Amino acid sequence: MLGFTNLIGISLTLGSTAARLATASAIMGVSVTGVTIATFGPVFSDTEVVSADAFEAGTLDIAASPARAALSLVSMAPGDQITGTLTLSNEGSLQARYAMRLISTEDRFASALKMTVKTGVTNCDDGGFAADGEVLYGPGEAGAIDGIPAFGDPASGPDHGDRLLNPATQETLCINVRLPISSDNSLQNASTTITLEFVAEFARPS
Ligand SMILES: [Ca+2]
């Protein structure tokens, strides 16, 4: 038996300015100041010898694009939103399934931000986000220190919400983050870093 795991972490840093949030004209700055991706290579979980014609030992290699700055906005007021595209590619030779978790550096601001993740959005921007596509997550909290599941389950094996990705194919996620109009002054100067963690594994053909 062969097992492969692949993990990608993408960090978005969101921060508010010192501007007041109480009025519609208040400005809140949200910017992506750093995106990092950490990839852990294929791992053989078992070294059992298999016959060469049973199947070939392939590779699992999930990559994310863009590698930096998936979302960016100079300033943001309560009620505003940011929308961006993230493309996951299966550059390996095996069908993969993947799950997504959201991990933040603090709880309060991350839970105030509402994130929605879709696939199949024709125009992935603020105006086109609601028009079509399939909701994979949200609207829900943008993250938590302990991590929250967005879709799927990183646990080994097929789970509800896991996404399948065939070799040499890609899936484009459209991510929308909204700062609710009801956000109050307690979020002034708040900042958080949200890591979008993708955990992929080899999906054995059925
Ligand atoms: Ca799973």
C-alpha cells in the first residue's frame, strides 16, 4: 500500500488602520503583506513491495498559484469586500483529493471577517462573485488560532467535502472576504494572518 500526503500553507496578512470604523466613511486598511507556501514532498507511508504491474508508484504534487498575494486591497471600510483567485494544480501523476483549513494568528479579527470560497465563478471579482459558482465554504469565519475546517477533512481517506483533482488538471478557487458593515471600533488597529492550508493525499482509484 502506498500513501502520499502533500501540504500547502498560504498565509494572508490582514490588518486594519487606525481609522475609525463607526461610520460608513471610515477606512479600514486590509492588505496582503506576505504569502508563503510550504510544500512537503510525497511521503511513502508504507514500504510494502508491490508487483510492478499492479500500479506504478506515482507522484503527488499539488501547487498553488499565485504563490504570493492572492488578495490585496489598499483600504477597506466596513461593508467592503475583497475577492481573489487561487488556482490549485495537480502537477503529479496521481489523482489527488484535498481538504482546506483556515488558521489565523488571532481569533477576534479573523472571526469578524467573513470568508466565502467558491469554485466555478465565471468572473472572480467583487461584482461577479455572487452571480454563479458552487459554494465550498461560507460565508463563515476567516480563521481561528486552532484552525477551522473550510471544506473536506484532512484525515486520510475520502471524506465529505474532499475535492478530487486529476493529474495535470487544476481547480480555480474564488475567495471572497468581507468586513461586515456592523464591524465596530473594537476592531480598530486589528490585524491577523490567515493561513489557507491545503492538505492533499493520493486518491486511490475505485
Ligand atoms: Ca480526507
